[in-house]
Amino acid sequence: MEIFNLQDMVRGWFLGNFDPSVLKTRSVEVGVKRYKKDDYEDKHYHKIATEITVIIEGKVQMGSKIYTKNDIIVIHPKESTDFKALEDTITVVVKIPGVNEDKYMGEIND
């Protein structure tokens, strides 16, 4: 049995091509992300990866929609969204596959 600590991981990513990682792989990335109210991430998209976000606690706005606890949002490749925490929020994020350098800012046609 091995024990790891989430605080030792890169921005909450504990599975994927990160160092350290519980399991180093390019197949998938999994992270627990914590946001304070009003934290904001600019609009971006992935060309290859599908990103799945589960709202564990809190409330967020992605694009023009609001999501709350237990919502699961699937963002397909080439779909853009921004992210704003409307209150303190915890998410679990899964990216399939785990692809380095697959984050592009703005809309795909920018």
C-alpha cells in the first residue's frame, strides 16, 4: 500500500503525466480542484481531450450556464468555455486522453 497527499500534487492533478503523480500515464488526467469565490479561468478549449468536470461542492458559471453540486459537465474537444467560481467550489476533473500542450486560449476560430 502506498499513501500520497493531494497537497503534494501539481495543482490538484494526482493522475496523469505529472510529477509527482499517483500513477504516471498519458491515458487520462484526474484532479481535485479547489476554487475560491470569484476565481476565474479564461475561455479555452482542447483539440484532443474530452474534459469532464464534476461539481462536488459549490456553484460555478461556465459560459452562460450555472452549475451546482452533483452536476457533471462534459466538454468535448474543440468546445470552448470559461469558468468562474460563484462561491467556494470543489471539482473533480477528468481529461481523456491526458495530452500535454492541449490547452488553447479563446475560441477555436480565433
